[in-house]
Amino acid sequence: MLIPCFACESRFGPDEYFGACSDYNRGLDLVSWTCPRCGNRDDLRVLPGELGFGYRHRGRFAVHARVRVPGLRRHRGDLRLDILLDRASWRVSASLHQRPAAR
């Protein structure tokens, strides 16, 4: 399974892709991802079986593109998001300097 970067079209295995995730925003339920090849930064939502890509707009996140990742799961903690795929897992810590989501 290879997961793409939409900017440079490089493809990454799960370990390299999820290892490049950072800054979990619990209020918007977003993970920031920086491409290891081109440096492009995307916000994404980890959903059961897929990744959702889109844009922040008026305090919300609208998913416009989805990439299927069969077996992908997630577990939200107070200050982290655990991403689970098969027997592997990655922990993305929440940034403590986030503004709350607008209501």
C-alpha cells in the first residue's frame, strides 16, 4: 500500500507516511502532514479505512478528497491521536498552542 502526496505525486509506505504526521488538532480533528520529499504541508483527517484531505473554512474542515487505506483505524486520546494499521501504530501528539475550533 502506497499513500500519495498530492503536491509532488510521490508515494510512501505507511511507516514513512504516518511517521511524517505531526501536530494533532483535536478541536478540528486534524493531523498535519509534511511530505518528506517536497516539504508540502497538508491537513488531513484520519477516518476508518481512509484519509480525508480538504481545507479549513470558517472554523471547520471540509473533506474534498479521500484516499482509501484498508484497515486504517484511529483512537482519540485527550492530547493525542493514535493511528493504527495492521499491527503498526503511530502516535501524533496534540499541539498545546492551538486555538479552539470556532462554533
